Amino acid sequence: MDTMSATNGPAELQRALERKQARRRLMAAAPFPEKIAVVVQLQARFAPILRARGQEYRVWRLESPGQMKREV
Amino acid sequence: MKKALEVLNQLERDGVIARYAIGGAVAAIFYMEPFATEDLDVFVLPPDSSRGLLTLAPIYDALRALGYREDRECMDVEGVAVQFLPAYNALIAEALREAAAVDYEGAPTRVLRAEHLLAIMLDTARPKDRQRFAAFCEQAPLDNERLQDILKRHGLLERWRTWTP
């Protein structure tokens, strides 16, 4: 694994930030239904953690593109 | 999602709501990278709003009659937790009037415009609005002239200056 040296650290950090920004721009430009699918994936990831803490958390379930069902 | 939007469109055709548009987190996600949210916030103009009434009861009654059920503060509509919010101030009423028409996999719908969403974040000013604000400014396609006009008319310029570096 590469480590950042004192000299190339800022440049590597800059490149990493640029890559992150590029990914965000890509995600921001994605079609709305694809973004909604990502939201549901995030809900599914968070739900077990939050439920383990005693919090209610809703998860939608995509049965097919554009159709969601609530997780029971 | 498509089916839920079709139900909202049916409510509008039936006159249960005069007009609706997607707001909140899901509207923000329309313009920026997705993040986790539980609810689909839907701003509505009830038909009786011209008489000063902003009750959501007819919407809930109509959805119950269609077989949908409440889930905490939301209605479970075709698997989507929909939270109905009346257009409770002039900014939101304007945002609802000027919402952008959007097609969701063949289902027509409306999403609040990015400039109005930003103004609502500034107006509401909850911690999560502040948290979302910077990313939204960076990613959403904002018409600065339109934004400044909205902020000026709704008295939000000072907060805009405070929140922007």
C-alpha cells in the first residue's frame, strides 16, 4: 500500500478529493429512478443498525424498476 | 415509486388535492448524489386552501378508502412512506406553483426547483438543512439570478450570506 510522503501528500490528497468530486458529480447526474434505487440500498444498510438501537426505520423494497414495496 | 406517484396523480385528478410536488430529501436527491432518507415528502395544496383551510384529512380519508394505511406520520402508498405537508407559507406555496414537471418512468410528477429547495433549507434551518446545504450548493444546477430573486423576496438574503463562505 502506498503511503503519503511529506512531499507528495498534498498532491495525492488533491487527486483523491478530485476523484471524490467526480464520483459525486456522476451520481448527481444519474437518472432519478437509479438514485431512488440507491436510496433503497442505503435504507437496507442502515435499517439493521438503527433497529438494533431500538429505532424504527422504514425500508422500501424495489420489486422491479419503478416499483417499491415496504419491508415487513 | 412509480405506482405511488400514479396514486398521487389520481388524487389530483379526483380533486382531493389541487396540486402536489415532491419536496424534501427526495427532491434534493433529484439534483444531487443520493443519500439515505425514509420518507417521500409531498407538498400539497388542498382544494380548500383558498378558504384558508390547510387540512390534510381529505387526503388521508381518500387514501384509506383506497386501502392504504398510516405508518407513524406517513401514509404507506404502494410501499413508499409518503409524508404529506401542506403549503404552509408563501415560499412553499410559490415553490409548489413553480415546481418542475418531471417524468418518472412514464409517470408524470413534479419536483420543487433547486432554487426553491435551497431557499426552503435556509428558511427551515434545521441542523440537517445546514448539513445538506453545502453539498447541494456544490452539486445542484442553480440559476443564481432566480435564486437571488427568491431569497430577496422571501427575506432570506442575510441567512444566505451567513451560510455561504
